[in-house]
Amino acid sequence: MDDRNDEPHPAATSTTPLISAGTRLPPAQQAYSDYSAHAIRCGDCRDPDRGCETAGDLWRTYRQTADAALDTIRCQTPGR
């Protein structure tokens, strides 16, 4: 008999780290992770009829960080 069905399920608010402890994401990936983590948990973000100022700020931070990373790559690419 399988007793695993008797175990309680983790709460919806619990999170499992996506990367191992002590590992750091590159800045653009961390900015996107911050945005997506907020959007998943925020009731306003999940409601298509509402807006969220925090999500907008996090998205702008992500775009600025990603654009800066792309500019760095373009400057380091030979022939450009």
C-alpha cells in the first residue's frame, strides 16, 4: 500500500529554491526572477483587469539590466 497520499501537501505559499544555496544568478536573470516571483504571488498581477505598480517597476528594472548586459556584449564583440 502506498502511504504517500497521507502526507500533507506543502502550502501554496512555500517555495523551493530553484538554484542551490550560495549560487548567484547573473544580474539580468536575477532581475527577471524578482519580477516573476512577485507576479506569481501578487493578486493584482494575476487579475487581468488590474495593474500593479511594483510589477511595473520590477519589469523596468529587468529591461534596463538586460539592455545593459546586451550593450556590454555588443561592445565586446569583435567587428562592431
